Amino acid sequence: MKSERFSKIGFVLAASGSAIGLGNIWKFPYMTGENGGGAFVFIYLFAIVFIGISIFLAEAAMGRLSRADSVTTFESLAPKNGAMWKYAGFMAFTGVLIFSFYTVVIGWIFKYIYVVLTDLPKNVEDAGALFGNMVTTDTTGQMAFYTLAFLVSFYVVSRGIKRGIEKLNLILMPLLFLILLFLLFYSFTLDGFGESMRFLFVPDFSKVTPLSILSAVGQAFFTLSLGMGTIMTYSAALPKDANLVRSSFSVAFLDTAIAIIAGIVIFAIIFSFGAEPSQGAGLVFISLPPLFNQMDMAGVVIGVGFFIALAFAGLTSAVSIVEPTTKYLTDRFGISRIKALLVLGFLTYILGTLALISNIEALKSHVTFFGKGMFDLLDFSTSSILLPLGGLIIAIFVGFVVEKERLIRLLGDQMPKAVFNTWYLLLRYVVPICIVVVIANQLFFS
Ligand code: TRP
């Protein structure tokens, strides 16, 4: 099991499959809508380029050097105090928290495959009501789809890197890309297209708040799957001659392209229908179905294709969210993947159920903490706090603890010296300072 490796293209695809997920198509558009558009996108892009890509490469280098699970990676790469550093590797358990609410959303997507086939809402108001009712009243239906999403994800992970994860990505990522491109071309014809472009790309900095900066930075981590050892764990299975630098840029580029395309399409529809961009978590579910309805039969085909591809984009990410803890349990305790997954599955299934219940009007009071429902709490605490914190630790570890010689030996041939030095400088100073400022700003000054 330990020596299982990706093929070269398999790694880029799997890492992109991990990165490209609900974060791009569900979360990015709705966060942009909630945070006022262009200024949020601007900060997000800045965070991807300067913080995201640096940490991505740092995680990839760590995994490639150690070829081990996250805990062992920290332990073995620290020249001294490995016994202390190993605790940083427990950042992998953030995955348990993310996975719980992530699968609830995949459940919504499963349900929407069915909605497209049976009863597409005609306008944005109907679509809003349909989504709202599902989330706030339909416990049984949501539980059924959630359970299905949960079982499918765990089945794929149980089959391991090559036969499960890599194969799934090879087939479905291109399909998702094609459908999105089609929708993008379609959106050119919509009245709201111009307004969508203005909303996304003309920044209004008066809308920036400490919380929106934190959200943009958090989203950069979330969308690139950073800050909890996913990229580290996947990189442990890299083929020997893979080019980490090129892979990091490719993944970041593809991931950003997909988020932006999804944003353009969704806001073009929203503005064409005169709907509100700040609808929150229901945005994709509310904006797209009325459009599919308008396109008649073709809309059903494209709609089903879209939600199936989105479900798979979600699944390829879900897989990568549990893989780090799975690898930790199998490699450190010598138990089988199945056993590890049973343990993790038990935890996440309970947490996910609580997250689902926290949106149900009649039951939510039982699962509200600090004024936030369990669902929002899991989402906020992971994206906005735990992932940036994980990124901070990774930046400091690679910038100050891992011997520079080893990094040069690994990456020296893959980028010009000036680029290496810039990356190293970003990791040591710029990234940690940005993360600390952003988190502190949110905690103390808002
Ligand atoms: N990046 C994925 C998305 O955008 C989610 C994801 C997968 C993730 N693995 C992760 C997020 C690890 C944080 C950490 O949907």
C-alpha cells in the first residue's frame, strides 16, 4: 500500500480534482455575492498568487521529501525536535470537520439531479423556495441523499489512490470542464452578462471589511486544498521525476479558471433574472435551475450533466479530504484502509448529521453554538481559522525548519534561482505575516 504511486498526469489530475470542487462552483460564487463582488475577487486572486501557490509548493515539497503521512512528515523532516513537530501533522484531522459539512452539500447536489429530471422551478423565486424548503424542513430527504453521498465517497477512498481516486478524476474532470465551457458560451448571450463581468471584475473597495479579507484568504486555502496536509499526502505518492513547480502552477491556474468561469455564468443568470447576488449557500441551486428550465429539453440534459459533474467534482475533493487521516491511520497503526475508514466514517457521519440538522428550522436550536449553527460553524472554523493556521505552520516549517539544502536539491532544477529565492522569502516572511495579520484582525478588531 505504501509504495502506491500516481502517474505523472495522474498527480496533476488528482491534485486538480482535489482542488476543483464545491469550493469553486458552490462556495466561490456565493462568497463573492455575499462580500460585494470585485473587491473580494481581487483579494482572493492576490491570496491565490502570493499565499496559495507558495504554500501549495511547500506542501508538495514536504510530501515528496518524506513520502509519508502528515504526522510522520513533520516528524521526519525536522532536523531536531521531531517529536514535538509531529503534532503539527494532526492538522490532517481538520479533514474530519470539513468532510462532514461537505458531504451534506454533495447530498443536496444528488437531490438536484433528481429535481432537474422531475420538476425544474420556472423562476428564481420558485427556485429559492424549493431550495429553502429542502434545507430548512426536509430532514428525511436530506438524510437519504446525504447518506448516499457519504457512502459513495467512502467507497471510492476505500479503493485507494490508483484504482479509486485517479481513475475517477481521469474521467470526470474533463466532463465538468466541457459543461462549464458550454454554459460560459451560453451566458454570453444573456442580458446579465455585462453586469456579471462588472460585478466580478470592477472592485469597489469600500465594501472590504476585515471579515471579507479573512474570507477571501480562507477561500484561497479552501479552494486549493491547503492547510491540512491534502497536497502533502498526495505528493507523497508523486512519481520520482515529477515537476513540482510546474504542477503547482497548473493546479492553481485550472482551479482559478474554473472558479471564475462558474462565477461569470452564475452571476450572468442572477442579473438576467434580476435576482439578488447575496443569497448565500443556495446561490448555485437557485440560479441555475430556472435557466435549465428555459432551455427546455436541452436544459434537462445540460442540467443533469452539470449536477452529475458537480457531484463528481465534489467527490474527487471529498476523497482528498479524508485521504490524509486515512493514510495516517493505516501507515502509523498498520490497520487496513477499511478499518481506518470505519473509524473516520463514524465520526464524520455523526458530525455531518448534526450539521444537516442545524439547518432544520424546527431542530436547529439544539445544534447552535456561539450563535452559529453547526453547519456554519464547521464551515467557518475550518476555512477561516484552521486552514490558514495550518498554512502558517507549513510556511514556518518549510521556511525555517527544513534544511534549505534539501529544498534546493529537490526544487533547484525546476525553477530559476530568483524564483526559488522569491518563494523562500514569501514563505518565511510574507505569508506568515499576512496570515497572522488577517486572523488577528478578525479576532480582535471586528
Ligand atoms: N478544494 C476543495 C474544493 O474547493 C475542497 C478540499 C479538498 C479541501 N481537499 C481539501 C479543502 C483540503 C481544504 C483542505 O471544493
